Amino acid sequence: MHATDPATSPPSDVQQPSQQEIDHIVRLYESGEQVQMEEATRAMVDAYPMSALAWSVLGMALRLQGKDALPALQKTVELAPDDAEAHLHLGNAHMDGGHPDLAMPYFMRALELAPTFAEALSRLGDVLQAQGHPKEAGECYGGALDIDPALAMAHRGKGDVLVAQQQFQSAQSSYRQALTLEPGAADIHRKLGDVHVALNRPDAALQSYAAALEMDPENAMAHGGMGNVLFRLDRNAQAAASYRSATALPTANAAHYHGLGRSLHALGATADAESAYRQSIALDASLAAPMLHYADLLRETRRKEPAIAIYQAVLLLEPNNIDALNNLGMALQEDGQLEAALASFRQVALLAPDNPVTHSNIAAALNDMGQREAALESCRRAVKLGPKSTAAHVNLGTCLMEMGRLSEAVNSFETVVKLDPHHRRAYVNISAALTRLGRIDQAIMHCRKALKINPDWDELHSNLLFYLTHSQDIDAAALFAEHVRYAEHFEAPLRASWPQHGNTRDPERRLRIGFVSADLYNHAVAHFITPILEHLALSPRLELVIYANSFHDDHVSRHLHGLASIWRQVEKLTHPELAQVITSDAIDILIDLSGHTGFNRLPTFARKPAPLQLTWIGYPGTTGLQAMDYLLTDRYFSPPGELDDQFTEKLLRLPATAPFLPSPEAPAISPAAAIENGYITFGSFNRAGKLSREVIARWSALLRMVPEAKMLLAAMPNKQASDKLRSWFAREGIDAGRLTFHGYTNMHDYLALHSQVDLCLDTYPYTSGTTGFHALWMGVPTLTMVGSTLPGYVSAAILSHAGLQDFIAYGEEDFLAKGVAHASDPGRLAGMRKEMRERMRNAASGRPDEIAQGLEVALRHMWQRWCAGEMPASFEATSSGIVGEPQKEAQP
């Protein structure tokens, strides 16, 4: 505190405070005793009511406490109209109140009275800057510094102007000069931090913000600035802490709540993030960014309708906000509003015509609308605009895959790998496309190549195992070893931390059964599991909890949703997060429906989140996990003693592995094709990935032995695949005229094609599953050859349940002999055709209630064993009880 001599001395008859009284107030000021200072100055004003000095000091005391000082300072100006400092103080008070227009006349009057008054000239610069006149403001600050080069506020103001003009290096220099003069000025440290952010110097920015907070722990802007830097550095927990410090202060603004929402959002704390976004919007509804990110959160949490509404609100504020238009398009696409989504993406394209991502999004919408060629054109445009954009090449490859142009798709994905050798999705898609082309060996090679780059890619490792089940170049022992190798990498490091489950060991209590799958929609797995869940849902002794690892909304998923006591969407959870949810749900028995197929959750099962864990239906083989206690099968699928050593799991045999429900679109069985044609027609409806060179050689041998026979091959992905198969047949001496090829089609037409077939020929070593069931329902048996692994028993199990063991061959010689025998008796095939549906209805696989009852018996029995402290053991369960009580072995 200091006093400036007034420009004009006060009238001599006005009584003034004594020097002793002034010194007392100075001491109170210097000791920070602001309340006492106010009391003393009020007493001084009472004693000297006409003293401008007394009123000026009272105004200062009030300003220091944030109180209304205007009346006191106005009184000062009235008493000393020619005092430049009095006018300065009154102008300062108006600035404090956010009224630069009211402050301006007082600063100008101060300069009229004292033209070299540097502080007044600097404050006039502050007014001009607040009014949006940075050039004139800069001139004021420059003039003030010409008068007084040591005026810190002018250096600060000059820095502010330079920041507004984006001259950050020069602004940095001004702020540093200000800090040299006022090293304890917290807000200048904060502003220097903002400059460091603009210059992309995060470490320096953090140091400046920390310095500001050391001097002023309640500087909300410094807390917010620190949060911004930490968020950009992906240090989200620390960022959230900084934003929380800002929002705890009365000067917090909408940006601080927005930052808090973003950091919490990134941490997965969606409920708290949502609250922060809403507070930000409530504080300032004119800001688009908090609304945009709030809408993103709603979209991510599957609240599509409110997300769409808020994106639209953002666009009312900023009609050309590209992020809002783009994300609105994605939300509309997810909601099935494809035309509206396409319109939104096209609006983005008008604003950013050279952005490859925009054209990729347009392609995705067109693809969903079935406009494949238009989608492909947009994909190619995206690649042209962004030749080094991996996303553009991935989308092009995906579009080509869906069009069945698999070789071209492979080329696109290989381009991605060249651009980014660590692009996991590209390797996944390359191997998938090669498999669909029937190039299993190349798919295996690509998986192994990818796993050398990153052994932690669990999805690629599962794909490798799935492809190996199709290979004739690996024996049962080596295949088992490959599965165990998966577990050694992904499970072994976790075994020591498996939880000690606290589930109540009551052998007769109600059990919580969890199911984990990504296929709970119109998918083969869902069709198999639905009648079982329908039965189990009615049991008072079971409670069903479903963990859906993909989001689909169709009639199948909605029906399954209604069968569950609890349905959780878990596709966004990490494996540790999902394991924690399952453990928290106190699941007693957890059932995997995927095995090593797409979107599996085996790394979650590897954490042993439930006391008992089973695998079923999705995959014909072991998981390799020690955490998986049982594999559900049946006596035909896994004949006792034949395959047991190929599993880490114990084999639990049901009446049938799974039920078969015929499609409601299935046409009636037609008369045998051979009766009308006069020759036998063999058929195959297996996917191309199963059709190896060796399989074609075996079929060709049979076609040579039955020279009048022909063959129909369906489910061809494209012309390339059928041309390749023709060439393989040709090398075996089979004329192309004996072959007919059909592509993918709808369910009705696919089933109707069976009217042209008398006998299906099976693949090897991965035999028919669903296609074998469909063929039998259409009256057509499948000639199969049993393999040495579980995939080689699939067709044999289906046929055995239907009492058709004479269509099961053991070795190639037996396969050919039986093929010739059946082809030589078309009348028998025609007769069997008529009775086939009755056979299937009478088979265990045709009685889902019996399978479900057997499963409930099995679940109770394995639970009782666990409650008794016994280890898992193989056993067989029927609807009436356990067949052959397994040996008791205590848990370690």
C-alpha cells in the first residue's frame, strides 16, 4: 500500500488524518488483517468525512475483501476531482465488476490529469482489449512501458494481446518479464502455462501451473489448465483430480466440468462423466463441446435416441460442426436410420471433401443399404484421398469381402500390413478371407506371422487354433499341444491370482448359471441354445444370467433377453473387467458358448471368475485352459475313451450335444433326384474353407468309381472359388460338365437345393455340422469319414443319433466303398428320404426337452461335487440321472 500525492492539494481547511493514523492502517494492510483494516478506515472516514484520502483507503480495504467499493471510491472522486489516482481506483473498481465501458472514462480522465500516468494507460489497454480492440490495447501497453519499463501489469497485458494474436513466443517473453517484476503473481504463471500449451510444451506448462497453484491454491483456471495438459497426456486419473480441484472452487466454469467429464469418460466412469457433462451444460448451454461429448457417451452406452437428439442440439449451435455431423451419422446408422445417416455423412463430405474417413463412412452406410457398388466407389475414393490411411484400406478390404471379392480383399489388407506391420485387424481379416477362399494353409501362415509380431493378440491365436482344426497336416497330439500353448501364454500367468470363490457350498440351493456368447442373435449358436434356455428358464432351481459380447437387436436376441433374469451387454468391457463383473454377480457355473471362435471371451475364463466353468457348442475342440472344468458333448460326439486325452476339460456327456430345430422356411421333402434323373447326384453345402485339395481328390475318386454321377456344390463365396475347385476336379480327371456350382443364397432357396441332391459328401478333417442337420431334414444323408479329432466326429454323431451308422466310414477305402454302395441303390436312398424327418424327431437331437433335462441334472451333479470338495470328473447325464458315477477325487 502506498499513497500518491494528489495532483491538487486538498483545501487547507479540510481536516486530514494524521501520519500516525495512516501508518496504523498501513501496518494492518501489510499484516493481512483486512477486517481490522476496514474497521479502522471506517473510523477514519467517520473522523474525517471530507478527507478524500480516508475515503480512498476505505475503498481499498473493501476491494481487498471483494466487497462493493464503488460508493467509497465515487466519494473519493467527488472530494478530489483532480486526483488522477482517485479516478484510476474508481476505474479499477468498475473493471472488477465486469464493466469496462464504465471504467473507460475514469482511466481517460486520469490520463488527462496525469499524461505520464503509466498504470492508467495500461488499464486503458485492459479496457480496449476487453472491448475487442487488441491493436489499440497493444499501443496502450507499449506506451505504458515506454513511461515505466518496470510496470508488470503492462507486460502482462501485452502478453494477453500477443496470445490473442497467436504470437505465442512473443507472449512468453512478455509474461516472463512480468514475472521478473512480480514473481509471486499466480495468474501470470497460469497464463504462461497456457502459452506453453499452445507451443506444445506439456512439461513446461505443468511446471507453470504448479507454480501458480503453489502461490494461489484456489486458482481454478490453473487447476483447469493442469487438467487439460494431463488429459492430453492420457493421464486421465490425474486429470480428473485436477478438474475436481477446479470444480470445488466458486470460480469454476463450464469448461472445468467438461474437462472432468472427458477424463472420467476416458476412465470408464460413465455415470460420473455423465453427471459432469450435465453440470457443464447447465452452466453454459451455449457451448457445443460438452453437448457433443455427452452425446458420444450416450451413444456408447446404447442410448441412441437421446444421443441423436443431443447431436442435433449441437448442430443448432454449430451447424457445420464436423464431429457432430459425423457422430450423428454413426448414431443414425446404428439406429437403422440409414438414409438419414447417409445424409449426415454427405453433409460432412461437403465441408471436408478431401477427408478419407468421411468417404469411408459414406461407404459403410451404402454397404448397409445393400448398395455395394456405390459403397465400393466411396471406398476407392477414400483410398485415393488417403493412400496411406490404414482405415481407408481396411474399409475397402471389408467392402470387397462382403461382395465376395476375396482375393482383392486380401490385397487391400496386405496393403494395410505394409503401412502398419502391427495392425491386428488387418491380419485377422487376411486370414479370414484366405479361409473363405479355402486357402487354410496360407491363413495359418498369416496367423503365425502375426503372432511373431505380437504374441499377446489372443484373437489371432484363437483364429490360428480354429484354422488348425481344418488342417490335414497336423495330428491330434500336435493340435492338442497347440491349444495348451495358448493357455500357457494367456492363462498360466493368471493362475496364481485366481480368486477363492465364496459361493455358498449348499448342494441343493438355487444356482446362478451364466452364459457368455457373442452369437445371441439370428445365428446358428443361438438357434441351438434357444430351446435349452427356454427349458432352463422355467426351472425354479436355476437363475440364468447372460453376458452378451456383441450388440444385436433382432427377434432372436429379444426372445433370449426375455429368458434371462439378468442380461448384461459386455462387449465394451476388458477381460479383467468382465471377470470382476462375473465374480461380483456370484455366478456358480459359467458356460462359454464360443470356444476359439470369433469374439470369444476365453481370456476372461482364464481368470477363473466362477467356481465351475464349462465350454459348449461353439467350437469342436478343447479350449486348452485349466480353468475350464468341463466340455459338454455326447456319447457319439466323443465316444468314451477315444478322445478324452485331447482335452484339458473333463467330458460331460448329455443325451445329445445340442438340439436341432428345423428352419420354418424349410420346404417339403421332394422325391429323390435320382429317380427322375436316372443318375445319382452327390452334393456339398459346406463352406469353401473346408474344401481342401485332399477333400476334392477323395470326392473325385468316388466320381471316377461312379462315372454316371454328378455333383452339386453350394455356398460358393464367389466365382474365383468355384473356378479354383473346377481346376482341382479337372486335375483329378473330372469333367466340368459333371459339376454344378451355386453361391450363397437365402435359407429357403438353400434348403430347396437339396431337392437336386441324393447324397451329400462330407469334408475332412472338419466334418459337417449345421449343414449336415439341414441335409437330413431335407431327406439327404451325408457320407462322412471319421477323423482323429473332435471335428472329425461331428457328422458321425448327427448320423448316429438318427440311426444312420452305415453312412459313417472309417478310412478312405471304406468311404469310397460305402459311397459306391449307396450310389448303387438309389431306391433305398429314395425310401429313406421319405422317413428322414421322423428319424430326426425321434433322435435325442430332436428332443430339446430331454437334452435340457439332462443338462440340468449335470449342472446339479457337478455343483454337488464342488460342494463336497471333489475334483471335476467325466460323467454322463440323462434326463433321469447320472450314468456311471464318476470316481471321487478331492480338490487340492
